[in-house]
Amino acid sequence: MGNLGVNFYESASVILFGIGFMNLLLQKNLIKKFIGLNIMDTAVFLFLAAKGFVFGGSAPIIVDGITDASYYVNPVPAGLVLTGIVVAVSVTAFSLALVQRLYQHYGSLNMDVIMRKMKEEEH
Amino acid sequence: MEHINWIHNLPFFSIFIAMFAILLTAMFRTAKMAKRIHMTMMCIVVILSAILTYHMAVAPETFTFTMGHYPAPWGNELTAGPLEALMALVFGTVMLLSVMGGWVFIEKDVLQEKQYLYYIMLDAAMGAMLALIYTNDIFTAYVFIEINTLAACALVLAKGTATAMVGATHYLIMGLLGSGLFLFGVSILYSITGHLLLPQIGEAVTVLAASGQYHFALLIATAFLFIALAIKSGLFPFHTWLPVAHPIAIPASSAILSGFVVKGYVIFAIKLMYSVFSVEFMHELGIIDILFVFGVLGMVFGSLSAMRQRKMKKILAYSSVAQIGYIYMGVGLGTEIGLTAACFHMIAHGFTKSMLFLCAGSFVKQCGNIDDMDQMRGIAYKNPVAGIGYTIGAMSMIGIPLLAGFISKLYFATASIFSEGKMAASLLVLGISMILNALYFLPSVMAIWTTKKGMQEAKRANISPWFITSIVLLLCINVGLGVWYQPVIELIEVGLQLLQK
């Protein structure tokens, strides 16, 4: 249990990932669903950023000719987070556009209501 | 700088051309130009992949292509071997023929001013698929998985109707759950191995597996990655989006979705399993057995659900669930011959299912957009090309000799005999599912060839020559694979051996 306290960033990100995942899976409201998606993605970014951080390290730009790796934080996770953010933004934009169109047609954001109305329209 | 064989540039060029086609199409913004650019791009990609495959068949090797000449632990890499080249060739051909046969539907069902966007999505799906096959970097794979999901989702949406939107939302949500798990799996794997390139992760995993360090973290990461890929490819308990998305998509989209989008993830899973985790370690973690159980369940339940359907496209969608089950069963057997069977089945199913969807789409269009088997009585006489295509496709899926589906079933059966502990289960399920396949395909085949009493004289429908060409080519490939399967199997075997770390 002690490790959970030491790695509190990682613990928090795993909990947040769980919250986001279950929201995306179980929420009926589409907007809340996609907020869940964002929580889930951001949790992973927190995890990556925490993994790349070196306590006492500075930004990974060589200054004063110091090339010792332990002096800097790991830049790779930051790059991954940036890419991940771009992906998350585009996915969110796509899904919100979809939700907007669904709302215009069915007048509801609730997935159950939408499914019911779709079945009614079919018959 | 070391000398590079010009052949080694081909994987990069095929990805680059597909991505460049998106930019070109976005500049011209007309449906006509978009179509031309797409077809040119596809022809080039197929030719490049064919050259690469031929080269691999003559002199099998695997090579890595370093992007920007940054060496291994830092740079981004592409890798290609016989298996990758063959799969790129197969998926390119499936895409080319599906779009060629699906032109009629694209022009009819997609709004004129939105058509160029449809072609952009096709280009994106192709580029992402090629990148997913060739990449040697797990994070690049994640990015292209996302691109592929969004492109496929947009392809499902193409009709723009409300039902299409609901189906696409289902697909999107399932896809995003998978992406989230994949990203988290990649992050955990990165944090315990410190690498993103597959061979380097592989080495680190071997060391970790031997020392027993981070065993639980490794288990979680592997489980997340494989569950994510299983969700994306529609394996049984996560298959719910497949039967929703297929019937509402236009036939070209369905053909592409079932023909290759879902398969790309399986290829990546095989690559992960062979070149990163190694089969023995997957056995130790127990993940391979879980994939096997899900695959076997998918084979039975997919077929059972297909039997209850009266709509042709739903039957085909559930049949896809069952066939994905076959593929995962082959993967789950964990033997080389099982994986060979799985890879061959991907090829056979890709060619067959795209043909089935195009033919079913043609029937539905002829019935005035009513997708019901009872409405389609005798329709094969009005539309003989689609009728023959559907019948041969169904026979191939059931496993009639001389057709591609028979060879994969033969190899699945052989593979199950040679696998310890799983022989009884897999042989039994193979037998059951073969009967079920016949049971759900035969009613639809019988329906299209039997006329009702008092029906008016069959009138030939007006069928586009491109549709006929595409169906005939798919038929030839199907029969060709069923008769001259040996070179393909050999290429797959060599590819799998080279992939193994």
C-alpha cells in the first residue's frame, strides 16, 4: 500500500482512467459520455507526464554544456502527450459534431431515447 | 551512410502516397477528381505492394526502414517482411475492388457535394492501414489506429441518415474504449521497458519475463493492448458494434469495413505477439488462452445470431463476427500452423466478404432499399452477376472445396490436430460452426434463386460494367486462392518465421 502513496500521480491517474472509462461505457447522456472520454485520455497524459518527470530535473534543453541525462527530465513522454492531445482533440471534435447532428434530428442527448425513437421511425 | 536497396523504400512510399492523396483531394474538392486520385493512388499502392511481395517471395528477408536516418532506440522505423508485404497487397486489392464495385452505391447514396470527402476517408483508411501493417513503433501504431477508427466511422456515416448516425455513434464509442485501453497499455509498457520500438520492447520484455520483475504490470499492459485490439476487430464479447454498423453503411463501406479495417488490428496483434511478447510468454500470461476461448465462443454465437436474422446484411455482419472468431481461434492455438491458418483466413475472408457485401448491396438496391430475404425471391435471375457472386461467396464461407474458404478451414482443422490440450474443443467447434455456416447461408442463397408462383418474367436489371468487373475479379481471386493456395501459404509461413524473435 505504501507504493500507492509514493506514486500518488500514477495512483490518481489510474483512478481517473477508471472513472473516465466507466463514464464512456455506461453514461446514457452523450455529452457526459464524451466528457468521460476526455477524462480517460487526460488520465493517461497525467500518467505519462508523471513517468517522464525527474525530480529536480530541468527542461530537456542543453544549457551550459551539461550533457548528463540525470540533469534533465525525460522529453519522450512529453512528445507522446502532445501527440495524444492532438488525437484526443480531433476525436472529441468528431464525436461532438456527431452528437450535435443526433440532437438536431432526435431532440435528445439520451442514448436510450435516441434508440427508442430510431426503432419507432423504422416501423 | 549505408546503401539502401531501392525496394526498401516501397513501404514508406505506399504510406506516403496514400497520405498525399488526402492533401491532393482536399485541394481539388470535386467528386470526379477525388475518384481519379483515389483510383490512381490505389493502383500505385497495389503495384508497389505487388513488387515488394514478389521480391519477398524470391528472396525472403525482413528489413527496417529508419525514418530520417535516426538509429534504433531514438528514431521511428518501418519494418517489412513477407507477411507484411503480402497483407498490404491483399488489403490494397480488396480496397481497390470494393471501391470499383461500389461506385454505383457511392454515387447514389452519398450527397454529390460530400463525395470527395468520402474518397478522402477512403484514402485515410488505406494510409492508416498500411502504416499499421508496416510500423515498428507502438506509439505510431496508436496514432494510426485512431486515424483508422475515425476514417472507418466516417465511412459508416456516409449515407448521412439518422440511423447511420446512431450506428456510427455506437461504433465510435466502442472504438474509443479500445483506443483508451491501447494508449494506457502503451504507457505502462513504455514506463516499464523504456522503449517504443517493437524490437527494443521485445528485448526488454524478455529480460523482465526472465527475472520476474514487474510481472503484474506486464500482465496488465499486455491484457490492455490485446483487449483493445480485440474490441477494435470485433471479437465476440465486444462485437456489438459490428451488426449495428454494417447494415446502415453503404455497401462499399461495409465491404471495406469487413474486408480489411477489422483485419488490420489482428495483423498488429500477431506482430505484437510474435515479435514483442513471444508465444511462450503469452502462454505464461494466459492471454493466448483467453483469445482462444473468445474466438471459439465468437464462432458459435456469431453463427447462431446470424441464423435468427432475416436481413441479408445483418446475416453477413454476424457472419463476420463468426469469421473473426475463426481468426482469433487460429491465433489462440498459439502454434505456427494455427497462425498460418489465421493469416490465410484473413485473406480468404477479406476477398469473400467484400464480394458478399457488394452483391447483397446490389440486391438491396434493386428491391428499392428493402433489406429482407423474403422480398428478394428470384432476384438472382434479374441480377445474375450478383447472384453468382453471392452464391460462390456463400459456398466459400461454408467451405466447399476449390474455393478459398475451404483451404483456411482445412488448415484450421490441421492446426487443431497439432495443438495440445485444445484439439477436442477446436475440432468440435469447427465442425459445429461449419454446419451453422451452411444453415444460415443456404436460406439466403435459396431465396435469391427461387421464384414465387405468378411472378412476372424476370427483367434484366441495368448493372454497371465496373460492378461486373469487380465481382468477376473477386470471383477469380477466390477460386485462384482455393486452387493455387500453396505459394500464399508458403509466403505466410516464411513471413511468420522471420517475424519470430
